[in-house]
Amino acid sequence: MANRLQFYNFSLFPYPFIPPGEDIESSWITIPNSLFDPQRAHKIFTEYLEQLVLSEKLGYDGIIVNEHHQNAFGTIAAPNVWAGWLAARTSHIRIGVIGNALPLHQNPLRVAEEIAMLDVISGGRIISGHVRGMGAEYHSSGMDPTTSKARFWEAHDLILRAWTEDGPFTHQGEHYDIEWANIWPKPVQRPHPPIWMPGTGSTETIEEVAKRRFSYMQTTTSNWITKKSFALFRRTCEETYDYTPEPTQLGRVIPTYVAETDAQAYREFLPHAMWFFRTGLKIPMHHLMPPGYNTAEAMLRTIRGRAAAGVKNFWEMSYDELIDSGHIIVGSPQTVVDAYAQQAEEYGLGMAVSAGGHLGAMPNWMVLKNMTLMAEEVMPHFREPDGKPDHLRVDRPVPHTSSGLAATTPEPRYRPVVRLTDGRDLPTDTGHIVEVIGDGSTEPPTDTPPVPQAAVDGAWRTAGDAEPVVPEQAGRRVGS
Amino acid sequence: MSLVDVPRPSRFWTEPQAVAAAGTPVAVRRGGSGEPLVVLHGHFGTRRWLPLYERLAATLDVVAPEAPGFGSTPAQPWVRSYEDVVLLYRDLLDALDLPRVHVAGYGMGGWLAADLAVWFPERIASLTVLAPYGLRVVDAPMANVFLMNPARFGEAYGLAGAPAELVEGLVPGVATPAEGGPEEWAHRYGELGSAARLMWQWRYDLALEHRLPRLAARGVPALVVGGTQDKILPSAHLHRWAGLLGCGVVEVEGGHAFPFTAPDRTADVVTTRVRQLVTEV
């Protein structure tokens, strides 16, 4: 039993108090941060967070944050911090970090660790998106755009290996050389949290995502490009990799606004959609595409493709053009239901992202209205009769309660103990009981070897083990 | 030994010769006779036998190679840094049977020319750097050639006001796809990517501070040439280079693109210096 469509609330955390797009060269890189007022940000950022928290009660499938740097369009520079906050404030909704910009980080294991920690504390609710980062962010970080793609895939592969293989192991790659890869913690979802990869429709991205059976998330584009990308994705899965993709492998960022009537929705959404496209996405080519971020051949294909399809820059489109081309959906509940139903049937859309949430400079009340109508008037049309989001029909990887955990989780392989002077191992959970410790002392035994036995023979001696426990392979496995 | 097919600029295009430098194809343009002078291009202005080269060729044997990923020379995956290009150019000198040459480089090419001289001083008769990149001068950073509004190119590079026939089609970075057509745009984007491969990280090499002074000690004479109104490279860089190389600075009227906009004067400065050195020897 699965719903026809999943709904995700995706918040970018814009800081919209800047001059109009027409008066700035770009809302990225060079826009002075003297425009940023932390007090004002406190108000709107906490509103954004509360909107995402409310999504759980409204019945969304998931809430999403992402990583962007040094711009007014989306200010979540550290998405794993926000995801931690959201994990603490929610209990069952899925939390997507879509995504961490892997090549912008020096050490990919940092991302592996943070996502794993989020997965553990959230009880296995994390979706891990992996992205290269916007071209503009290479200017802002000083990271090398010419090796970005290669570092992206190497980092991605290393992260997956760190999640799925036991450490320690050694990674010797083209771009990362890590002698001791051995992350603590590891994610609770096995073999690893679901992976989403966003794309604008590039053949290469679609091919890689289809091959790995991950979810492909089309970023804000027209219906024409989305339909083409989804068709290519499904064809690649079926013809090249011999499987039928799940609907949840195809998501689309499609900012949607729903109100009482078509006319009301049209009027209410206009200024906010236009701020988003005209000012938030004001990124001239020389900011968007640092040299080496793409190959000359890929850029030539893109330019020709855009010219053939008559694709305009975001900030050059009118509101009606944005609606007609399908960049956004705006209307009454029935209009929105019809649009989603058509895309689910015709394109294979399985996940609507940015489905009724915040966009642009929208005030809090309007976001809450949008979300509420989406939940109460639109979502039910795509749900099974029980009305639940899909995740409520399956068990979490971690029980919700301590009693549940105690009832279902096997004894740990090792219990924490303290080695006593007389050679006995004192269990820490009962070591305070006089009958257990007896006359045991924790003074170091005089004959303790200076180097622990484990370091000598690659083994770890533990309480209750007659013989040292030898890992399957004591040495590190070397690979790239 | 094949070169890359490239869009041809509207002016000064000539067919390059393919030279195998230890098996790696390098596009080379060559003209004139006399003392050999290798000229190394900057991050733009490739694919041309420039008026500057033509003037230099009146008295010198001018050899103008294109670095991997520039002009008709194919990009090479093994090029990770300047050292790889320096080694390739050393192989090129061998392939052309040029045991010792004068070398001149512009911008990024000045940095490469200096590295070539640092590593193989026995092959270098003299070093001339024109508006060279590669040094960090505190409080006088270079303009960012990788992030500039195309509308500013003319003013920033000193192209505005120059004779149209000298700067027509000469775009110092990636402009708009409308300019020169998608193929030309994509080619320039690729070339700028090749430049970024060498000098995005880092945009200067602090090691040059310690390496350049060795050249004077090894008897490699040098000259620093700059534009009087350079808005890309502050003049403090010219003087820092001169201080490290133990040589003088000659200024040519013009902005950062002075080798393109003032080819006669630039050629005079370079040839006078080379002639002087030859006479001294």
C-alpha cells in the first residue's frame, strides 16, 4: 500500500530584505552582507523552522533543508545543524538534507559523520541529498571548480563506503587520501539513508542516479524539461539497468500555492513567486558558471539545448510565463489536484517538493494558509484510505520508546566494564553494588604491560571472552 | 598527432603546427628568424598570430606554443599544476631542437615563463615577464579574472579606445553566448577552465618569493614590462617582481591588454632588451 504522491515541504530560508533584482548584479557572491540584519533574520528564520515543524502535524511526508552559501536566495549554510534542530522538534516525519554540497567540504567523512549522527538521533528519518554546490559557491569558498565533479563522485562513493563497510579502512583516491576511515556513529538506516540527487535534466546526472537506484529530484524547471528528464530516467532504468523505477525515485521541485479560488491564489502568490524568480534567482552567467565547473562541450550542449527550447533566464520570465511553462503551480485546491494528478500519470512524478510552503518573501500567515490548504484539500486526493503519509505505515528502524527498545533489541555485544586489579571485569551498570565489587580494587596492576594486548596482536580482550576477539581482518583494507 | 578543432577568431587566426613534445601534441605558431624567443600566452588571446608576434618576428625567431586546454592544444588530464606545463614546455624545446631560448610570458604566461626559468635556468637566455601573475602583494590583490561582469571587460582590460582592428573579437573571459556564437563562447569557457586548473587554487605562489631571486644568481637576466594603466594587475606587482628578479621595470602606455593594444611599443621593449643581451654576450 503506497500513496500516489508524496508531499515535501522545502524551505530555502531566504533573506528577502534586499533591493530588487533589477538594481543588483546578483543575489549571490557579491551582494554585500551589510544588508543582513541578524535580528530580522531571527524572526524569519524561526518562522521558517516552525513552518517545517508544523508540517509533521499537517501530514507531510517530509521536510527539506539544503546547503547554500553567501547569498540572499537561500541562507542555510549548515543544513545539518538545521536538520538536528528539526529532528529534536519532530518525531516521525522524514527529514531531508538535499543536500550537502560534497566538493565544498575538505573532508567527505565529516558529511558521513553528521548525516549518520542525524540518522541516529532522529531514529532513522534522514534522507541524504548529495550535490556539487552551485557554481557561485566555488567563487565564495575558493574551492576548485575544475575538480568539482570528480571530487563529488569520489566523496559520494567514500561516504557510502563509510556508511556501509566496517572500518577502519584506508581510502586512497584521486582527491582524498584518508588513512583511517572509521566513522562513529554509523547511520541507523541500513544499508544507508535514502539518497536523493537533484539535477536540472543533465543526461549524465540522470544516468548516474538511475544506475545507483537513487532518487532523482528535478530542480525548478519547465514542464517540458521535467517531462523529458523523467522519461529519460525511466527509460535508462528500464533499458540500461533492467528495472522499473519506484515512483519515489522521481521528485520535482515545483513551488505550489493553493488558495480558496484560482483568482485568489493567483493574486496572493504573484509578489512572492516573482521575488523568488526575479530577485532570489538573479544569478548572471559569470556568477553561475565558474570556469571548469562544466566542460566546454557540456556547456555548448546546454546553450544549444536552451536556445532550441527557448529557455529564458529565470529573472526574464513573467508571472504568466512561469505558470504556463509549469515552473510553478498556483490555483484552487482542485486546480492543484488536477495538475499533480496529471504529472503523476503523464510524467511519473512520485514526490512533489516545495508543495505548499514558503517561497520568496511570503509572510508567515500566508505560508501557514498555503500549507494547511495543501494538507487538508490536496493531499487527501493522493492518499490511501487511511490518509497516512507512507512513513507511518512502516516501522521506524529505532523503536519510539525505551521499553520498545528493551523488548526488541538484543543484548549488546560488549557491556562496559572496568578491569580490576585482581583481573576481574567489573560491569559498570552494577559496579556500585557492594556484593558485585566486593573487595575489588581499581589500582592498576603492577604487571600491566605498557602496551595493551590489543595493540600488539590486533585483538580486543573483553569481559566474558575467554579468548581475545579478533576482527575478521585485523589490518586495514586498502582501496579507493 | 592531432590538434583540436577550434572556432577561428575573426582576426589574426593562423593554422598552427602540431609538434610532438615527448609524445604530447602541442599547437605551435612560429615565424621570423634570429635569436629564438618563446612567447607564452595568458588566459586569453590564443589562436592568433598576434601583431605583437609579427613585430617580434622582424628580428627574432618567435615560437608561440599553446598550453594544454588552450587554442588547438588538447587538454591533458595529467595537467594538475604549473609544473606539468613547465615539463611539457621543456620537452617542446627539445622537440624543436632549441637548447637555449629567450622566454617572454604575459599574465598567466609570465608566471609559467618564470617557473620554466626557475626549473631549467640553463635553457633560458633571458626572462621577460609582461604583466605577470603569480605573486601575492599584500594590500594590492589582482582583480579576479574569473569573476567579472562582461560589461566591464573593455574598461578593466583597457580595450576601450584601442584601435578596433587590434581588439576585435578579443574577449578576455567568458562573455555572453550571444557574443561570437555558442561555439566561440564554449571554447572561451573551456580555456578559462584550463586557466582555472592552473591558478584557481592558488592565485599566487608564495614559493616564487624564494625561487625568483635564484635566477639573478644563476645569471638569467630578466625584465618586467607592465601597462601604465593596468586595472587587473596593480603596479606594485611589477615592482615586486623586479625586486625579486633584480631587474628593472619598463612601462608601456595602456591597460592590462597592452601587448594587444600597443604591439609596436611592446615589441620594441622586448627586442631591445634581447638585442642588448645578445650584444653583451
